[in-house]
Amino acid sequence: RLHSRTRTHAITHTHVDQGKGHGNANATRAGLNMSLDIIWSNGFGHTADVSWGNRRKATEVIRRHSNNKECKILTIHFVSSPKGQKEGFTSMVDAICRLPKTAPVRVLAGCSDLAFPVNYPEGAVTRLLGNDTCQALVDIRVQNLNITAVSSDPALAGRTHRVAPLPIGIDLHTLSQKDKWGEKAKSRLEQEKMLMALVKSAPPIEQRLRRVLESFPTDRNHPQYRHAADGSFIKHRSVLRDELAASGLANSTRESRIQTWTLMAQFAFVASPMGAGLDTHRLWEGLVLGAIAIVQDTELSRSFIDEYELPIAMVPQDNWAKIDGRMMAQWIDDLGNRTRGERPWISREWWANDDISKRRCVPAAPHPCLGAQ
């Protein structure tokens, strides 16, 4: 049961009675029985064969991989961070580029708000993506991928087929370390069980509240990202929140995270502007909980929509004040089927191993070992 009271900017502040049902229990979505495989920001380190953070072990694994005779792909996880970013990434690229083509490598990179390739060492990026300079690389899948920066860099021309986005997913690590977001610390497994319980009891999109849930803070700075079409800077979160208020179709919440997740499972739409990086945890929370996410118009968003067919909506010119009932109805008609069914993209294993060479927007130039998998 929803209770509302008017807030400033004509946005409604929403509370939920905990313990009430969330609709049709038969709306369980297939593909969500994969415990510990949910997409979460640090989880790709558990998916990879080895992490570059353990340099000694990774170096030994790569050395043994150089003798690979079966075209088995070695997956390396790289944790990006402002401290040691240049030296760490460069040394990993050096090790990978010494490998022969018969010892293929896939890199999963991220775990921070740093954008690729802008915040990575330029020379190392160019060398890693070069067919002639790094024959072993199958592809690099990276969080906060700035597709515009890759496609517009002359040094990376013809190399975009070796780059793919990796979602930052849901933040399950912060609360496992300390109290946060109005909740006591919980293990990652506890958090995932709570999330999955909400998913399984959530109603289908057609039976949800046809409004936009807004739960994002406005005091954080996001990157100065420009639209590819006209070069204009993307709007700040505070502007988007005011525009949502003007639409008259938004509800705002500042409750604990579990209460916010409960609301996401009841709303048809979740507002998901970019965070401190190009991606945001809120996007993946809303998607996993079966909502349609409303995002800013970026090439990363368009990749998630066009290549991966996620239930994500954008508003022309990012003018969220223009959201209306007709637009919402059209989104549900066009994207509703993407919110249910198999939804393999909620699994980090799927993102780590999906064959991106088959994506519509990716040139068909896969590593020769992919045919042997």
C-alpha cells in the first residue's frame, strides 16, 4: 500500500508498508534462480580466471597460458583506481601483448567511476586494442565505457570491435563492509536474497504504478560528458529532478535501500541518470527489479538499448519535463516484453562470456580462437 504526501517541486514522497504483498507472485521472472551470479560491481572479479590485483599470481597464470594449445580464453580482471592506475594497467598490457595469438585473453575492467579510455593510459590502450601490437586480446569489457571517446579517437580507428561495455551492476559490497543507506551491514548473500525475494513477488509491468520513481541524490558531480550529436554537455541531476517535478508524474523517495528496492518493484519506471561515472547502480537495480529505466541520451545508453535490447527508455533532448501518459504507454508497449522472460543479462557470467562479435553494432572481426570455443 502506497502513502503519499506532497513535497517541494510537486514531486510526491512515497512510503511503503513493509510486509504487504507486491502483486502477482506468479510474475516470477525466469533466469533469476542463479544465486551469487547477479550483476554487481565487484562481482566480475569472481567471474574471471585471475585478478591483476594479485600481480604475482596473475603473472604466473599468464606465463602458463602462453603454452595454451586449445584456444582456451584466459579472463583477467583489472580493478581500475586513481591510485596506481597508469602503472598497473600498463604492466598488465605488457604481459598480455607478449602472448601469441594462440593464447587468447579477455579483460574485464572496472570497479570504479573511471571512464574508459579517457582515464586509462593512452599509449597502453592503443597498444592493447591494436591487432598488430596485441594479437592475444579477444576483447576488453569495461565498466563506464565512453563509446564516443573510443569511436572518435583516430588512434583507435578500426579497433572498436575489441571493446564492449560491462555494467557496473548493483552495489553489494558497500553494505557488506559497513552500515549504509539507512541499513545495518549485511553480507552480500543476505542482500542478494532480499533482492531476489522482491523480484519474485513483483507484479508484471502492466500492473505497476504508471509513474516514475525518483530516488537519486543531486549533490554528486557526474562527469562532464558531451552529447555526440551536438557537443552539448549532458544535464546535471538537479535539472533532471526539477524536470521530473514539472511532468507531474514522478514520486520521490529518500528511504532506506530495501524500502527503495521495494518501491522499484512496484513502479513501472525508475529514473536512472548517470552517477559519478557514466553508468549508475540505480539503473541496474531498476532493471533487475523489472522496471523500465529512464536514462540520459548517451552512446553507452544507446548501446544497452540497441545492441543488448535492455528495457531502457530515453526522452528527446533529455527533457524529462515532457514525460507524459502517452509516452509511458508507448514505452510499456515497446519495452514491456523486455522486463520479463529469460533476461540473461542479469547474470554477470553472461556479460563476461557473451559473444559480442554477433551484436548488430559490432563489426564481424572476432578473434580466430572464438570459433574454437
